[in-house]
Amino acid sequence: MNKTRKAQLERYDTMKRNMFFFIAGLLSLTFLLMASRMHRTNSEPGMQGKWLGIETVELNRTIKKQYNITASRGLLVTRVFIGSPAAAANIKNGDIISKWNGKSITSQKQFGKNLSNTANNKTIRLTINRQGQQVIAALVPGVRPGAF
């Protein structure tokens, strides 16, 4: 093998090694940023990891048509986490949350604000429309899994 070819292969090996360390560094940095964001989200003032264990979407014309919903306002429950306070309170996918402690709920923002303003260990009452029937679910927010 001539000297030129050997020098090219050495440069190529060096480039591969540098690329490996660069990618490993990016992955480490991404992990640290994600962990930092998780910590920040779970430790915002008032939140301290408060969690009901549901995912919701605001009712709008498209959602109401897609799911044949007649309710005018509220939040559609799209996911209930196993072992969550919502699951313990028998909240189900497809439920529509219309009130928080007797006050109408019309947006995700309002729902989140109510959660953050709820005192620790305080029971909340959610008024739910389930297949045309009104149901009251009483639950105490839990600690979000992974909260610091």
C-alpha cells in the first residue's frame, strides 16, 4: 500500500472516530436537556407534580362531529393512565369533563390553571357527561410519575 493511500485511510478512521464522539455528545446533551425540561415542568410554582392521569382535548366542531358529541362545551377525555387518580375515580376514555368543582370548564388552559391552584390533598369534583348521563367524579390529584 502506498503512503498516500495509507494517509487517506488514517484520515478516514480519524473522521469516523470524531463523528462517533460528536454523535455520542449530541445524544448526551439531548438527554440532559430533556431531563432538565422534565424537572422544570414538574416543579413549576404551584404544580409540585400534581397529576390527574388523563389527557384531554377541547371540544370543537371537528371533534364533536367526529365523535358524534352533542355537548356544547368541555374537554373530551382521550386517555386515562392506569393507576392514576382519574382511573381510581372511574373516569373513562370518551367522558366529557364539563365542570370543575361546579364551575364550567371550556379550555385546557383553564383546566391546567384549576389543577395548579388546587391545594395539596384537596378533593376535587369533576362533572362528567358519559353517554348522555351526568356523573360526578371525586378525586385527589396525585404526584406525577417521574416528578422530582
